[in-house]
Amino acid sequence: MAGYEKDFVRNFLGMHRQMERFLSDAFRSGHPSAFSSEASWCPPVDVFETEDAYVVKMELAGVDRDNLSVTFDHGQLTVVGCRHEFCSEAKVTCHQMEIPYGQFKRTIFISRNTDADGITAQYVTGFLEIHIPRADRHSQEKVRIEVE
């Protein structure tokens, strides 16, 4: 009887660890899950500054330029977009799926004075790069930025 109880406890603890890992991944990863009402993901972003501008670089491989919207409002840069899910005419059997699909929204706060009218954005080889020039004053208007 003692061997059976040890196996039961060991199996129960193993299942408990797996469930904790599953729930942790589901709520922290930003990937779509059975617990979310809509698919969402969070593209990685680098933010740095040069002598005359703030630069935001976002990895968006597979996102069509037409599915991007970039706005700047009171020091907040917001990028919204969508990466459409892989779809095939033929029936496929997936063995591994790690690439997130669906809608995303990232907001980056730029705390210093900026020139909203001088913001430029380029989308090349899967990277969106946004240059936000520094200014003597803080921009108060909302502007939509055209992605080249």
C-alpha cells in the first residue's frame, strides 16, 4: 500500500507542476489561448535615443504594411496591427506552432519634449522603425503617422 501512495503523490505533484506551467504560459505569454476572448500578441520593441531623436524599432515579420496604424498623442506612440493566421487550402497536420497571429497593440510612452509633426516611420524587412525628433516643447496634438 505504501508504494501505491508514493506513486499517487508523485503523479499528483507532477500534474500540479504541469498545470501551473500551463496557466503561467497562458496568462503571461501574450499568445492566443483558450482563456482569451480574442487573439493577441505582443511584438518585441527596442526604444533608444540619439542626439536628436527617439527611435522605436518593432519586429513585425509577416505583418502587411496595410495592416498597421501608427499614432502619436500627448507623448504616447501607439502601433496597432494584425498578422493574419497561416491558412492553407489543403488539410494540414501541425506539429509545432510558435508564431503568434492576430491583433496587437503596443503603446510606448516618450517622456521628453518631441516634435510630432516631424515623426517618420519606415517598414523594411519585417521591422518598423519610427523616428521621433526632439523639440523644445511637448507636442499636444494627435497625429497619424504614414508608414513608408
